[in-house]
Amino acid sequence: MRPRLTWSASSGVPDVSKLISLFEGFRRSERSLFRPCIIAEAGVNHEGKMELAHRLIEEAAGAGADAIKFQTYKAETIASRHSPAYWDTSKEPTLSQFELFKKYDKFWKKEFEDIKSCCDRNGIEFLSTPFDIESARFLNDMVDVFKISSSDITNRPFIEFICDFGKPIILSTGASYLYEIEEAVMWIQDKGNPLALLHCVLNYPTENRNAHLGMILHLREKFPDHLIGYSDHTLPGDMRVLMTATLLGAVVLEKHFTHDKSLPGNDHYHAMDKEDLARFRADLDETFEMLGRFDKHSLPSEEPARKNARRSLVASRDIHRGRCLTAEDVTWKRPAFGISPRDYDRVLGRTARVDIEKDASLDWGMLDAALDGPSTKNA
């Protein structure tokens, strides 16, 4: 799949989507952890105000998000007028889903074109979850990757419609049984789209003890050919939940994003703000610096320890020239300047070619030429 250009040359930012690069560069066999792509989920926290949408974009980009995601819907196409609210109505005092969605469905094609342009100017990738056919159609001209909500994981015709655009899919798996995820994966695989599955708990807010991050490992086991990530609804706090998800192998991280966590509404109080995001980004960079390389080998900084903390064979007493060495003549001590203890059995039975003082490191040149061994270089 050829990556589509995301930003103009004048923007001064990379031409290829971070998410596209992640999909193309993913090789499960190479290593177990990848630096994750961070998606700031603005959702409808713009509250229908374009200046606020721009602020969210600028703050997310400045704090280190790789992408910012919105939601595109009309109340009439997402919920019936009698659909009950299932969230904490003390935070969002609405009686039905329709009532809530109607409050925030003011943005449509023209507005999202403006939002996309603002993302381009700020060097952050634009995403928006479509919730109907019409929005999916016009978003196709703006996104490199489609995000499908957990709520549509059983919506086969809609999933297949989005797949027909031929772009990678990010699918959240909240409130799903494994067989439902397997069905959706099969529909997407049949269409040939690259896929990322996000572990998600559809509970607002999710208590840390209910995050069940172990399910990330289950998804990695069951779907080894696909990217696995995490969509988070816990309170931001110190962002330990996202860091733990990363260390379990999540390569896409999504979390709600707001400019003010004190605002009323279900998507503000459990969202991260720019300070939370910037702190997490810095912690993430430090963590991956600590992770370093994934292939075990000795490091240049350890070379003094290799030579001085390891042991080599030494004379445990004075040894006269011509003596046949026995176990009483040889021991092992620091440093590792002489013959390695791995060759202990090869040293016993050899004849000393010279007088050897007690505590002297043994090397092959001290031993009988007829039984001369390998070089004294230590591995």
C-alpha cells in the first residue's frame, strides 16, 4: 500500500502519516515493543465552536500528540429519540443519547475541512470517527486511516462500506466478546485492509482496577498479524495506565483530550489536558530511552566490567617450571586478563614452561608448547 501525502510541503512537517508508517513498519518478529502513536481524542469537546476546535488542535500538537481525533455524526442517524443515556448523568444531565448527540452535531463537511486544514498547519494528523455513510464518504478525502467505534463492531454493512475505501482501519473493541472481535476481524481481513485493534473498556470513567490491561496480551496472542493498541477512559492522574499499556505492547494509544478538565460533560473530566499529555510524552520518551535495544549483547559501557569484574585462571601457589598442573595449582580470580575459567579443564594436566608466581594470571604462553591452546583474548 502506497502512503498518501498528509501535509503540504510548506508545512515543514513529514509527508507520511505516522499511523501509515506504523502500519507499514510493523513486524511482530522484530521486537516486542514499539514507540506508540498517541491519538488525542477531542471527540466533541469542541462543543460546536470552531475556535475551541482550533485550540484543541494547537494544544494537542504542542503537547506531543501524533494525531487528534474528532467524531462526525448527526443525532438523527446515530440514535433513536428514545435511546436511553447510559453514562453518568450527574456529569452530563441528559435523558437520552439523542438529546446529547443533538447538542454536539453542529459540525459537518465544511467544518471538518477547516479542522483538517488547521491540523495540517500544526503538523498533527487528522482523524475523525464516522458514524454514518455520508460522513464516511466525505471524511475519506481527509483521512489516511479510518477509526471505527466500539459501538459499531457488530455493524457488518458499515464496516464493509468503510473497508471499501481501501485504507487501514483502527477498530475499538470495548464491551465485546472475543467471538464478536473475531467476526469483525474476519470481515476486515476479507476486504484486505490493514488493521489495528484497540482494547477498550466502555465505562465512563473506568476505574484503574477495571482497565483490565491484561486483555492487551490476549489480543496480541489471538491476532498476531495485526497492530494492538489501547483506548483509555480512566482518569488521567499520573497516566500510569497508558504507560502500562505501552509496556504490554500497545502501539496505538487513544485518550480523550480537553482544554479544561473542570468543565461539565462526560468527555471533559476523564480526559487528559495539555499538561497531562506533555508529561506523559516526556515520560514515554524517557522510558523508551531506557528500553534501548532489544537484542541482548554486551555494551561498550560494560567493557571495564568485562575485563575487571570477571575472573581468569591464576596460580593458587608458586608453580615451578616443568610441573604438571593439578587442581591444587589453579584457581580463578579477578581480573579477566588471563585464561578464562571456561578453559579450566583444558589447563589441568599441562606442563609449566616457566616459573609462575602465586596469584599470577595464567596465559597459554606459560604452558607446554605441545599442548598450546587458543589465544588469551577473553570473550
